[in-house]
Amino acid sequence: MPFKKLHPHLLDCLERLEIDTPTPFQKSSIPVIKSGANAFCFAEKGSGKTMALILTTLQKLKCEEVGDAPRAVVMVENKEKALELEEAFLEYTKYTSLRVYASYEQLHIDVQKSEIYMGIDILITTPKTLNNLFLTNGVSISELKIISVDDAEFLMNKKETTFLIAIGASIKKCQYVIYSTKTHPQLKRLEEHFMEHSRTIKA
């Protein structure tokens, strides 16, 4: 059972939330993601993709704050998704020093830049917003360890994929994990840029 090999804080969280058994998707995906491999994760809604994303992200960061620049980025479709995922992350980071921050287009870019400057560990944002922050020196990507995309169906929009590819081209070394219900041609584009030798997990 993959849960037993997680960081002690995460095991405490799962116990507090009365979650003791991984879903089939979590059982197959968590060990692969923990290994550091780039991964495409395909599973239906309700299979536990978001929880797997949260657990593996926090595991990667060892459940502790380090420095000021984000070490994990999670990309989502829009403001609603960003705020929803931020709330989910906060449930698991409640008793840690980790700093989670959600940014989106509707929030003024200068406000985002000043708040990010104060120091964050996990940035939840959209590809377009991250690209804008990057182009205006509003965020450092030098310390990134993992980039995940939650519910990646929105990447069927070619422009969103292009933003993601542009960001990826500026990152030297990072793990990428894409979560989706199904594959589509725009996801295939990612293989040509930074998802080569990736693992595919289906559940």
C-alpha cells in the first residue's frame, strides 16, 4: 500500500481525514510519481487524481518550507479551479510551514507579484497567468521541482498548451505530471517538448 511510504505528516493527515485505503488509481500512480518520472495520468472523475496530486506534491517538498521561490507549480483552468485546489491543499498543509498561493488573471498582476515576493512554496495558477508573471519577472522558476496540471482537458485549447510549452522551455530540470480523464492531440505536443520518456498511468 503506497500510503505507508509517505512522509509522516501526510500519514497523520490521512489518519485525521479517516482515509486508510488508496484508490486503484492512487495505488498505481503514487509510486511512479514519487520515483521522479514524468507522467501522464489518465483516470475517470472520482478516481482520486486530485488527492494523488496533493500527496505527491507535498511528498516532493518534504512537507516543509524552503527559501522564497516556488518549488511546485500546479496549473489549472481558471480562478474557480485555483481557489478550489488551494482550499484542498490547505487541508493537508494545515500543520506545516508550507506556503500555498493561488493566482489567476482576475487578480492584479502587481498584487500577485508583491505577494509572491513574500515567499511561497506551492503556486496554483493558470498557464496564461504564470506566463505573464514569468515575463514580468514576477516569479522565479529557478527552484521548481515539480509542475503538475490538474484536469488537463483545458489544454485542448492550443493557446494554453503554447503557454505551458513556453514556460517549460525556460526550466532546466523539473518533473512534470499531467492529470486528465483522457488523452488528446495537444497533450501529444507536450511529449515533443518536455514529456519525453514519460510514463503513462491508466486506471
